[in-house]
Amino acid sequence: MSKTLIRRPWRTFCVGDLRDQILLQDRSIQAPDFDLIDFTEKFDDLGGVWASIKTSGGKTIFDDHQQRDHLVTHEVVMRFDSRVTAETWLLLADGRRLDIINTENLEERDSWLILQCSDRGPKVDLSSSI
């Protein structure tokens, strides 16, 4: 009896679909100064990239590490970049920040990344343009 391997088609994207420019950022938490209680966040720019941004409603991802659900509000597709992890943040052109909840290296070919993100807040001052 011979076995036939049925290959499924690869999922692919087109570079022409990348119409939104975003800024990759690394977040660090700084200890409070003397007599202050709140920690502060500092975002360091890693560079700008082109991406495709789509909204996705009603999807949640459970995080084993933090033991809580995360609401996925956006799905971002971009070219593969080894600097991008679930700890990276995205700054959109309109000043909103997206927290990356999950990353997928599409087909493990190091060509495309699919990022599931959560909108994390108010618009920020864009003193450095994307």
C-alpha cells in the first residue's frame, strides 16, 4: 500500500498589501524616583517598518504566564524581523500603541510575521515621526 503525501498550499502575502507604516518599540520599566510610587515606562525605537493592519473583534487569547485573557483588537502582518517578540510594542501613525500578544512566524520560513495585538491606550505625542 503506497502513501500519498498531500501538501497544503502555503499561506502567503503580497508586499503591496503592506500599506501602513509602524514603529517598532522596546519597552522598559524604570524604578520610581525617591518619594514617588509609580514606575514609569520608557519606549525605545527599534525602527519603522511597513505592515498591513486589520481589526479583529471578539477574539481573546489566554496567557498562561500572567493567568489572564487578552483581548485581540488588531492583526498585523509584516515582513519577518528577528527583533520582534511578544515583548515588542508597535506605534501606529495616529499615535496609538499596540501591545503584541502573540507572534507567528508564518510557515516557519522567516519571511512573514503575523502579530496578534491589543490596543493599549490613548494617543501619544508623536515628537519623533514614523
